[in-house]
Amino acid sequence: MPGSSSTSAMRPRVVAVVVAYNRRELLVEALDALAAQDRPLDAVLVVDNASDDGSKDAAAEHPVGATVLALDENTGGAGGFTTGIAHAVEAMEADLVWLMDDDTIPTRSALSALLRARDEYDGPVAILGSRVVWHDGRDHPMNTPRTRPGASPSQLAAARAAGATPVRSSSFVSMLVDARAVRFHGLPVADYFIWNDDFEYSARLLRRGTGLAVHGSVVEHRTKTFGATDADPGERFYYEVRNKIWMLTRSSSLAPGERLLYGGASLRRWARTLRRSNRRDVLVRSGARGLRDGVLRAPRPNADVLRGATVDRGPVERLDGARGRATA
């Protein structure tokens, strides 16, 4: 599987993709941070998920000079990143796509640190992720990947020499993806809407590819609260259950042994979420619907999911023809 450029001396074309939904002030801060990178971006693409707070206009008017794709309906983070990656690679000719939400605020050297690690790593790299902190500087538990299970001493040493750690998955809160990996593996699953879309996608690219968590690249994740994914999600627990079942049963992202391990970990996390919740009836109902839909139906094709967004689906359809697509 192709990873980073074989000619690292060539300057790669980096396109940042920011998915926005009704957080105008944070979006402006994110774009300010992108404009201030010490390694200038080659282009910025904002995918606006039908915001009604002026986010689209704020992005269009920002000095960073972003291209804005304004969707006619909210396709969730999954639909937004699917659309953004496809257009960055196909229409904007990106070599590398830098993915983030509108509440991700990169520090000035976040991109240059990712690129430096990519150049210094001895081998191809499909994904590089930043260290994600909350606004008070603590590592954010929602976006802190573990060292890749089973990584060999040589893999650990190679990553360490590049100032990084090898990982098995990464987060859309600052994920730098090689366009060659996108062309080989296809796009995220837009029908996930929210939750587990980045886990499924990065795990698919990294099943046999290399992913690095780069310690010197730092971004702030401006979530309202500090917590992990087992915080009480309310009715959105539906997506956690449905999407995890889809990932475990209908995706090529995990090896058979990994399916057992991640499945068991998911059951423990769900039990912990239920135990801590003050609204267990809501979680039980939402989880039951997620279980039903996860078992009885499969994710729709990306082009079908995005049909109502009134956006050019050509790039999506072309990249969805890639080998190793999400549905096994």
C-alpha cells in the first residue's frame, strides 16, 4: 500500500479540510490558526454542513482564502469528511489532506511538525496524527491513541527516531492523510453520520499501513467538556452502537482477532456508560435501535447518502471505486 512520497525532497501539496457545523466563532479561530501556520498551506477547504449561524459566510470571507463547499443538508462529520477528502484529492490535487473539525485549533507549528516526522520516518506513512490537548493543556482523552499493539522493536525505534509513536488508529481531530492511501482504500463511510467514522477509516488505512502519532505536533480540541467517549451520550448512543456493529461486521478495517478484542472492549465501554448514566432508559432505547439497525441493514453507498446535499458527487463516486473499500 502506498504511503508517503518516495521523493521527500519534493514539497507536497497540502490541503486542509475543515468540517463545520454551527460553530461560527470556533471556525474563525480554526481558520486564523491555519492562516498562521509556519509552513503555509497550499489550500484550505471548508465543508459547511448546512449551518444556519453564518459559518458559510464567515469561511468565505476569511483572509485564509478558503474554498467553501456549502451542503444543503447536515451530513454529519462522516459525510462532511467524505465530501472534503474526495474534493481535496480529486478537484484540488492534494498530495496530503489535513483533516479537522471546526473546534480544532492547531498550534503554529502543528503542520510543519507532521511533515518533519513524515520526512524523517524511514518508510512510507499513510497517516500522521497530532497530539490533541484540551484548552488547559491536558491530553484530551477523546483523542489519545494507544501505541500500535504488536509493534516490533524496529517499528518502535523508527517511529521514535521521527519523534513519533506507531498507532493502529487516529482521529479526525488533526489527521494528515496521504492521497495515495485515499486512492487505494477509498473514502470514509458517510452513512456513519457521527462517531466511529474516523476510527473505521484510519483503522482501514492502517491495517497494513503505517500510522504515526507525532508528539511535537499539537492542536487544541475545544470541546465543551473534558471527557472520553464513554461520557453519557444520550440519544446519540444510537450511532455509537450501530456504527460499532457496522465496523465489526461489515468493514475490512480489522483482522479477525482484532474484531474479538475491539468487540469485547466495546461491550465493556457500553456497560460502563450505562452504569454511569443518569438517563439509562434513554441509552437503552437508543442502544436497542442501534443494535437493530446495525444488524439488519448495511451502510448505504456514499453517493446515495450525499444525494440530498446538492454537491458534485463525481469525486466521491470515483474514489469509492478504490480497492479495499469499507464494505467487506
